[in-house]
Amino acid sequence: MYYIENIPFAFDILEDHEKTDKWILAEAALNQEYTMDDIFRYSDYLIAEECHPVLFELDLVNPEVLPDEPVS
């Protein structure tokens, strides 16, 4: 999951073998769960504010952690 100011806006899709990895499942269990509707709603908000880092150029502290391309 990728966040900007604690607002989720994108995520990486897990490979099949990652979906059964006990360490990944443990990490996921410790974090908040989001639906696709949540991600769309948060992304729409960031786009409306021109703050979506995938679509707008922003001054970021750690741009190296951004996804290479938008989630479709």
C-alpha cells in the first residue's frame, strides 16, 4: 500500500506465492484493511486536490517508494 499524508492511493498486487507467505500475511493482519471502493474514493479526493503523486508533480520526501505506474 502506498500513502501520502496517511491517505492510501495505490497498492501492489501480490503474486500467488506471496498470498500464502506467512510473513506477508502477518504484516497484512497488523494493518488496516481497505476495499477497492476505499482506494478509489481516496484517490479521487487526491486527484481533486491535485495531490495524487502518480498524476501530479509534488515535492516528496521519499519519491523512490512510489509505484512505477498507476494502478488500473
